[in-house]
Amino acid sequence: MNYIQKSPWILHYDGSSCNGCDIEVLACLTPIYDVERFGIINTGNPKHADILLITGAVNEQNINVVKQLYDQMPNPKMVVAIGICACSGGIFSECYNVIGGVDKAIPVDVYVPGCAARPESIISGVVKALGLLEEKIAKKAS
Amino acid sequence: MNDILIKILKIIGIVVISPLVGGFLSGLDRKISARLQGRKGPSILQPFYDVRKLLQKEQIRVNSAYRFYVYLSLLFIIFTVVLIIMGGDLLLAIFVLTIGSLMFVLGGYASSSPYSNIGSERELLQMMAYEPCVLLVAIGLYYQSGSFFVKDIIAQDKPAIIYLPAIFLAFVYILTFKLRKSPFDLSMSHHGHQEIVKGITTEFSGEDLAIIEITHWYETIMALSFVYIFVAFSSPISHLYAVLACFAAFILEIIIDNACARVTWKTALSSAWGVTFFFGAANLIVLSLLSKF
Amino acid sequence: MPYLVLCSTLIPVALALLCFVIRVDIVRNSLMRLGALGVIAMSIMTAFNFWNGDFQGDAAEKAIHIIDSAMVIIEIAIALLIVFLGIKHKKYIAPLFTVIQLPLMLWFERAVVKEKELEVDRLIVLDQLSVIMVLIVGVVGGLIALYTVGYMKWYHNLHKEVKEQKSYFFAVILMFLGAMTGLVLFNNLIWIYFCWEITSLSSFLLIGYTKKDEAVDNSFRALTINLGGGLAFALGIVYCGMKLETIELSRLIALNPTATVLVPAFLFSLAALTKSAQFPFQSWLLGAMVAPTPSSALLHSATMVKAGVYLLLRLSPLLGTTNVGRIVTLIGGITFLAASLLAITQSDAKRILAYSTIANLGLIITCIGIATPEALWAAIFLVIFHAVSKSLLFLSVGEVEHQLHSRDVDDMSNLYGVSKSLVIFLLIGIAGMFLAPFGMLISKWAAMKAFIDSNNLHIIMILCFGSAATLFYWTKWMGKLVALSGKKLEKHHFHMDERISLFIHAVLTLSACFLFPLVSSKVVLPYLQNMFGFSANSPISQGNVWLMIAMFSLLLILPVSFIPISKKQKGREVLTYMAGENVGDNKSFNASLGVTRETTSVNWYMKDVFGNIGFWGNLICIFSMIAVAVILIWGILK
């Protein structure tokens, strides 16, 4: 049994999003969705976080930042790409400075598409990430 | 021989039970806060889940020395709690508490991270803000009861709060610092709140963070035990009232936490010192006049 | 064994003369080391003699006369020197004080003493208190003298602009120690006064060592203030001789504190307050920082400022609930609070130490002013612990300056990379100043109890706030010391003399925690018992002492147990959090427009909050002094 299930702490990083998905991520914390009832806390600090939520595409400017933040998170950790931009670059994918989805920088575990992604799907994505984590650890153990 | 055995058992009991109670209170805090904000909130056991998870995480560090201070801090805070609950010298307990808090501050400094550094300085400011009042509580109790020993103070005929109401109010005021609640949560704060990333705890993760959390549970018990000392006296039923008073003080702090915005350091310092000075001086003067008649 | 006492004052002076004459560096250094060891050995011998109890009888009549005449000649010489230097540097107040004092004292010694046939029965007072003081002066002062040998070597390599006058520097330090030993042993007020003036002169010479404008200004400020105090002292002696017909300190303090007796007590207290740099006289001690570090250490820990405290300790039977006692208590308290708050605003390590010295002396003086057995217990232990810890801190800062070429506390985050042992010395020193199982806090604890028991509510409030400020300024310094900036700096040679001296200091600071119950029961409590006539109890109960020792061992054992873990290095090392923009060295980050910037973090000084505390402190102290002076004069006239 992995205990992250009961208290997944998240770090939210805004790559180069239009802020649409960011607002939806924050909406998850509001009383209507209240993700804290699952023990989820938005820590704002990679050293404390278990799950990295990234909105927006990765570009030349922030690719190192994303890599550094990912590196600073203690294992076991999961990455959830929120919104179509984070998944593949979205409408920005052809831009001169955009590299593409988050998976160009770091391994992504769950893709949550949408423009913007709905809070329900974000929560579902996080829950899925937790399930995957369980599998991952079980695989490693066996 | 039996005496010593009982003492040791008691100490073990305190060391084991107080973090459980502290953690439970912390969970209650999150639940009540959530309800005050119109949310459902996490399970009441959430703090224990968090710590269990943190203990399981990978250990990362930024340099070789800074983690060490957190463990020292925990040790000294436990020492304080045991000292108070076993009925020891209150002033000595305060001095040990100072070392415990100071070790935590040094941990923040030692990580050499800009965010931790700012957190440490703010934590230090908070210590400076509440230290006079904590000392004054011990002094007031000694002045009134003639002993620094907790076991003597709570064995009086009347509760200390009758003689020291103003000092008690001043203590409730600075209790907010100690429990890391708004408006005085400058150095680090709870749950979803953020202040300059995570303030003093920014560089601590995994096991270390779990230790910090457990330290805070002990601190909660320690802070509330001061309230207990004010209320309890020789009659057995008063101990029940004292527990209720601690509980009421805790609930009050939660409400204050949710009702107030964080203040600037100047306001925090000057208000804490101001309240301590006026309430403390007034109370001591009245007490010295009373003792003359 | 009064010869031993005379030896312990005269031998340092003789060595001082030798140092002054001999200009060969190796010989001079060895002489200084010899002097240092001699002072230490002499003080320990004095203590042993006291223990064996064979300390009766007095020096031959003849010797006294010779010394008396010698003193007169030296006094005249000193006065001429001060007048000459004052005119040379166009500072006229200090010579003015001398010009008043010298004829006054000469007239008193030649005319009044003869006419009234004032006899001195006990030339020397050797009780527990003077033994403690002799040991402090001897051991701490001797160690400082030893440190000086190593320190001055690099000082002149670093400061080429300062003329090399080591002989003179060594000589003054030894003379200082000799005078100080005399001061704490003599009972004849005229002799004490003589030593008092010698210490003023020595500090003047030490502060002005570099001959820079600032140094000259500050040295004259120190001289002026101390001579002002000396004038009060002289007036006190004359008053004593004329009205009370005694020139013995032990007789004066045995009198009932009537209005007539309180006048000299006030004058002596005034002298003591100037010497101990209490508000409003604190400026000279802050100015004394321009001197080379060993002299600051000497002024602050073992000698000079302790002279004032010692005199007050002797006078304590006349303090307590008298007007003089109340005012001394208040001034000490105000000084403690104001200096502690002002220490927060300083970034120069030596100035922080200076303010902390002033604050701690304030606390000591508050305790003495209250003059209950508990308070005096606290005061004596504060004197002991403060001397050792403060000396350790000063000497370490001197060495830090050598290593980093800076005394700024903010630069000390680099110290760990340069010298680990210095970091440890500084941490021990700082912990000794305010943390729980260590010395100063034990006495502060007793002081707190004494203040409540004697019903001094205002002092209690002052102590609460002052302690909080103390906590703040020491901890922020500790924070800089434990920080690992990772910067690599060049290491400098760490001289053996300095290392030995620092090491012994550190051992003394640490062992004080274990030894204080012993010192308390064997030395301090008997002294208090003699003084008050009833047996006093230690304010710290036995159970608490055991708890403190347990705490202390925790602090000692834990770092040791941590070493193997830190060598194996459990866990993965990551960069510090800088919002993902850490360049990779934990020091700089990628700023906007592709620029790499270094992070800097400085301490918190709160200058706008506490900056003008000094003004109010001075104001209150001046007013309270004037008030008590008026009350006393009114008391006599009535």
C-alpha cells in the first residue's frame, strides 16, 4: 500500500498557458470541488510535492525550469499534463519558440486534454495518476 | 524503585500520547477551517496520513548539515513537553523551548536557500515577539503562587487565572504565533496557505518535513498546556474545566485564523509587545497592590 | 602573604617595562608569553593561598611608605603626560579633569590624611570575591595576553599604514593587568584610586594605538569620560576622609546607609557607572572598537569594565533599597534594554559585541543595585560567565577579521569554508551568552527570580523585553555562522598562540556549565553568608541542575552521533529552490534578459524601529541621576 493515495500534494507549474487551464486548476481548490477532502494540497514547492501539474506548452525559455522542478521533487512522483497545450503544444505547437508538450522535457504519466480542461477532468486525471503510481510501485516490487 | 518505574512509564506515555492528541487537533483544525469556508474538508486523520506519506518518500537534501537541526529541535520540544506535563520548572521549560525553536531557525539558515533564509528571519522575529509574554506568564505565575513548578501552581486553592486574567489574555494573543495561525503566520503556515513559498520549511522534504510536522504537534500540546496551568487548581473537577478551556482556546484560534488576514512584521511585533507590556504591567501592578493589603 | 599580592601587581609591571625596553622581536614575544603565564600562575597561586587560609598580616610599614611615595611620583608623571598629550591633540577637557584631580588628591594625601591621622588597618582584602576577580583578571587576561603575541604579528602585516609599536602595546597590556589585580585586592581607597587611574590611562593608550584621527578622538573620549568618573571617585575619597574619617573601603561599607554615607556611595557608583560604560556614558566603549582586537577583548571582558562592576559589588551593602541602590538598579535596567535593542541594528561584529557587553553589564549592575543575596549570586556568576564567553567571542572575531578581512556579520556565512574551528569557537561563545544550559542563562534565571522576590516589577518587564532582543541579535548571527555558502576563500595562517588561547577559552566556557554548582557552593555562597550573616541558598535547585546537565550532554552528544550519517550522506542531493531558475551552484539564478545574478541575503537590522532608542536611554538615565543627586544634597542639608 502506498500512502500517497491518501495525501497527494501537488505542485502547479504554469508553462506558457493562456491561463485558462490555471484558473480551472485553482477552481479545484474552491468549495465547489474542494480537492482538499482527498487530502490534496497545493504546496507551491517542489520539495514537498508528489504530483506535478503542468499547464501550457514547454518552450525554449522554460524547459530547463520544468526539468529542474521535476528533479527537485522527491520520489515517488507523478506528472500530469493539464490541457491540450501541455499534452501536445496545442494551438501554439507551430510557434517558433515552442518545443511541444511537456513530454518533450520530462516523462508524463497522465494527459488531461481540453481547452480549457474541466475541473472534473483534472481531478479525474490526478486520481488516475495515483492509480498508475500504485501499479508502478507494484511492478517495481515484483 | 517503583517510583522511578512509574515515572519512566509516565514519560513514555507523554511522549507517545501528546503527538497523537496534537495530530488529532491538527486534523480537527483542518476540518473546522474547511467547514468555516463552506467546504467538506479532509478526514480528521489527514495529518497522520500526511506524515505517514512523508516518512515513505525519498530523502533529498541540499547540503550535508541543515537536516540535523530539525531533529535537535524535535528533541528539545519533547523535552519541554515532558518537563511541563511532569510538573517541572516552568522557567526551565521555557528556556528549553527557546533552544528547540532556535534549532529550527538555524535549520532554515543552514540550508542557505533564499526562501528558507527569509522564513528563518521571520520565525526569529516571531520568537522575539512572543518571548516576553511567555516569560511574563512564568513570572506572573511565580509571583502569584511562589513557585515556578507546574505541580505547585496547579495544586493551589484557586485557579491562577483569577489573579492573572490580563496576563492570560496576553498569552492567548501570542498563542496565535505559537500555533502558526493568521494574522501571525509570517514564517510558515498551514494547509494550503502559502507565504514566500513555504517559508522556513522550503528546503525540507520527506522525513524531515514529517519531523517538523510532529514537532508542531508537540508544540501545540505545549502551548495549550499553558492554558491548562492557568485554569487547573486543587479540585479534581477543575482539570476537566482546564481541558475544556484548552479546547476552547484552540477553537478560538481557528476562528481567528479564518477571520484574519496576515499582518506585516511591524504590526505583529509592535502589537505583541504592546499587548504584553500593557496587560502584563497592569496585571503585575494590581497583583502587587493586592498582596500589600 | 601580602608580598604575593604585591608581586602579582608588580611583576606584570616589571615585565611591561622590560617589554618596553627590549626591541628584539623574539625576546619580546617570549617575554610577553612569560608575562601571560606569569599572570595566570600568580592568580592561581593567590587563590590557593586563600584556600589554605594563610593570608594574615600586613606588609612592613616601610614598604607602604615607599609605595605611597612612588604613587605620588607616578601620579604627577601621569598627569603631566595627559596634559601634554591633551594640548598636543587640542583636547582640553581631559587635561582639565587631571588638573583638578591632581592637586585635590595631593592635598588630601599630604594634608588631610596626616592631620586627621587616618590609619589603614587592612591594606588588602582577600575574600572570595577578590579571589574570583583575581582569577578572572589573571586567567582571562593572561590568555588574552598570550593571544596578543600571535595577533599582533599579522596585524602589522595587514595594516602596513600603522606604525609598529609592539613593545609599547605589550607593555601597556601587562601594566593594565597589574593595575587591575591591584584594584581588586587593595582596601585603601587611595591605592584603589591609583589603580583606577592607571586602568583609565592604559585604556586610553590602547585605544589610541593606531594614531589615526578616529583612534585619537575615541581614545580621548574614553579618557575624558573615565577621568570624569575618576573625579567623582576622588571627590568621594575626600568626602570619606573629611566627613567619615576613613579611607578604607571595608570600613565605609560597614557603616549604616545614612544620608552622609550615601554621598560617597553615590560618587563611587557614578565612577563605577562610567567605567562600566552604562548609559549615558556608553559612548567610550563603542569608540574603543578602533583598537586592535586584544585590547577590546581586555577592555570588555576581564578588566576595565569589570573594575566598575567590582567596585559596585563591594559597595552593595550601601545599595539595595536606598536611593542610590534604586537609581543604580534603574540605570542598569535601562542600559540592558536599550543596549540590547541597539545591538539588533548593528552589522559590525565588534559593535554587536560592544553593545552586548554594555547590556550585560547593565544586567549585572541591576542585580547589584537590588543587592539581595539571590541578586548578588546572579551578579557574581554573570561577571564570571560574561568574562569568559565575551573574551572568547572577541578573540574569535579578531581571528575572523584576519581570515575574511571583514568583521561584518553578513560576511560570516563564508566562514565555514575558511575555518571550521573558528565557527565552532564562535558558536560556543554565542551559546554561552544566551542559551539555556550555558552560563549566562543560569545567572539570568537567578536574576529573574531575584527581581520578582524583591518586588522590582519595572525591572522584570525590562528583563523580559531585553531577553527577547538578546535572543534575536545572537540568533541571527548564529544563523550566518551555520549557513554553508559554499564559497571557497583563501585560508590564512592561524597562529599557535591564538589557537591555544581560543581553545582554552572554549573549554572554560563549556566547563563552566558543569562547574558552576561547585563554584556556587564553595565560593559564592560562603561569600554571601559572610556578607549577610545568614546562610544563603543557591537560587537554582539541585533537580534543575541535573536537568540542565542532561540538556548539555544532549547538545554535546548529538553532533557527535550525527557525524557518521553525514559522512555516508543518505539521500539524493538536489539544488536549493529558486523557482526553478537555480543556475546550479546554489548561489546564483537566471534573471530576466539572460543575466545571471547572485543571491545575497543580509540580516535584519530594523534601524528605523530601534535606531533612536539610545537617545531615550540617555535621557532617562541622565534625568534619574540628576534626580538622585538632588535628593542626596537635600538629604544632607536637612
